[in-house]
Amino acid sequence: MNIWLIMIVGGLITFGMRFSLIYLFGKFQIPETIQRALHYVPPAVLSAIIFPELFHPNDTFDVSWTNTRLLAGLIAIAVAWFSKNTLLTIIVGMIVLLILNLI
Amino acid sequence: MSEARKYFWEGVRAELPLMVGGFPFGMIYGALALNAGLSNAAAQMMSSILFAGSAQFITAQLVQVAAPALVIILTIAVVNVRHMLYSASLAPYLKDLSLKWKVLLSYLLTDEAYAPSIIKYEKDGLQPYSHWFVFGAGLALWVDWQVSTAVGIFLAAYLTDNDILKIIPLDFALPLTFIAMVVPVLKNRAMIAAALSAGFMALLAINLPYQLGLIVAAFTGIIVGTLLEKKS
């Protein structure tokens, strides 16, 4: 089947999903509980992405001292917690990972 | 107008680490797509027509095994369902924008554009030119994705999956940036619980197909956070 058709249909569906609630939000009244629940989307969704990257790199669970990404990630979390500084967190995290990988 | 420009470039700057983290993925996708049998044009255009990293990866793999079109399309839909969450989450802040802005920002709404944007909104609230931040972040990522795809296609013959990443783990910038963004937001028990429950559920559900684990984990976190908020 035509790859272009697949891409276009897939693209339209994807755009539709991205557009859906943004378009609908003004048109319908959203229940208050849902509005409050929405505030938990960022921490929930980002954690859902972060945890597998740290604990499950390269498609295998690795909760050991040899998992340098996990160690660097935990240190980055600590740096972020105490400094609340985005740039510092990223720089420290990358440097720690590079150093741990070299050891 | 300079206010809009200020927000725009702020969005671009916020996106920079995610662009760094995303560049290797774009390259790998480009190489993968070519190796899966897509033409240069199809591989490149998927990055603007579909413009969704994980869906593009999976599509390339499915094309390689000659999966039926319907399967590919359904897979794209399921893998991208999390974007409805991003849409719902940003919707209150984009409510009063023109249809043109809503369409534009929706088109650019990837995970990487969503994260800094929602953090900015939750931190500073809705300001008159906030949407320019979203535009800056989204457009920056879009350009980054097109360029990295092109590089990947160009270097496809020389790239095997993990060559670059073995030397410099640039892709780690992605989860790192998400960590940097989400941790400062965890200001109370409900937020922390939402993050931890979502994270651990993501690990538990990791073997679910079509990245369903992500959506299951996200909903778990949202429900836990909302329930705990009610209690306190």
C-alpha cells in the first residue's frame, strides 16, 4: 500500500489528537475536577517518560551500580531538587554521566 | 511586537537542550527509514507530515516488515494518543487564541514542545504573549527535527543504530531536561505522589505494546495526584 497515503492519514490522525482538546476546550464546559486533574498531567507524563529512560535503558531493566544513566539521573534529580536550576541540572547530569562512563 | 519576540526567543532557548537531545533521534530515524526501504523523499517528509518521533520509528519498522496499511495507521494512532493529554493540558491556556494559532500550535505539539510550554504556563500563568513561547519552542524543535532527519538520511549508509550514542550520549539530554523541568514543580505531596506513581507504573507497564504503558502510567499519576489533592 502507498506509504504516502499511510503517512498522510497517520499525520491527520496525529494532528487531530493534538488539536482535539485545544479546539474543544472553548466550546464545552469542562468539569472542575477535570480542570484540577489537568495540573497533574505534566509531572505524571514526564515521569512516565523519565523513569524508563533511567531504569530501563537499552530495553532491559538495570537497577545496578553499572547503570550509569540511573546514577546520573538520580544525581540530576537531587541537583534539580535543591537548586531548581534547569541549566545546572542538565550540565551536571551530562558531566556525571560522561565521567561515570569513563570509569 | 517586541514582547512577542521576547517570548518567542525564550521558548527557543528553553527548547535548546531538548533539541540537543532530540538531534540523535532524528538522525537515527532518518537512517532507519532509509534502511527500511523508504525513499529519501518519503523518509524526509514523514518528519513533517507525521512529525512524531516514536511513531516514525515504529512506522519505519512496520514498513520494513510489510505490515498492512491499516495496522500501521492504527499503530500510529495508539502510539500518539498521549498527545491528546498534552492537548487537554494546554487547552485552558490556549483557549482565547485565534483558530489559526490553535492550528499552528497544535501542529507543533510534540512531547518536547509540550514540556517547557506547560511548565512556563504553570509557573507564570497566562500572559498576553505566552503563546509566542509555545511557538518558539515548537518551531525550534520542528527545525531541529527536519535537519536531523536530513542528516540521518544523508549518513544512512554510514550510520548503524547506536554508533553516535556510544561515543557521546547526547540523547540523555532528553530525560535530563525533563528531570530539570519536572522536579521543581513537585512542590507538594500530591504532585510528588503523581510523579512517583506514574514513574513506577511506567516501569510496571513497560512491556505493554504500542507504548500503552506510557498512557496507563500517566493516567495513574493524574488520578493519584487528583485524589490526594482532594484529601488535603
